[in-house]
Amino acid sequence: MIKDKPSGRRAAVTKLVESLGGKLECFYLAFGSDDVVSIVELPDNGAAAAFSFAVNAAGPAQLSITPLLTVEEADAAIGKPATYRAPGR
């Protein structure tokens, strides 16, 4: 970060995201276990995987992706038939 500055990191992430057909919504620096928190819109899971592979393979950064659902997507998921029996029940 000191050498490239946060603006340089944001530019690199923007370039990668756009090359995958996506958009960088926001890019924040954070205190704690995560140095950077971003919201990225990508066209599909394949693009998200490519994004993750590229960042993690490049070196010292370690990327974790948390997919986000809209309320409407969550409502639709809840409406899908899904049956599961917990172990031992």
C-alpha cells in the first residue's frame, strides 16, 4: 500500500473487474482483519472465480468473496422446494 498507494490498488482492482465485464461499486480501506472491503458487481460466478483466482495467485493479497442476495432473490430462494433432514433426526 505504501509503494502503490490505495488509489493504485483501487485502479488495479477496477481494471481487473472491468476486464471481467463487471463494475467496482466501492473500495474502502478498513481496520481489523480485512485491509480492503469492496463491493464488486460481476456478471456471473465464473467471473467471480476468475477474479478470486487472479488476485490470490498474484501474491500477498488474500481474497475472500461473499456473494450478496437482494431481498427479492432471497424471497425467491425461500420459495423453492428444498427438503433436508439433519443428521441424527
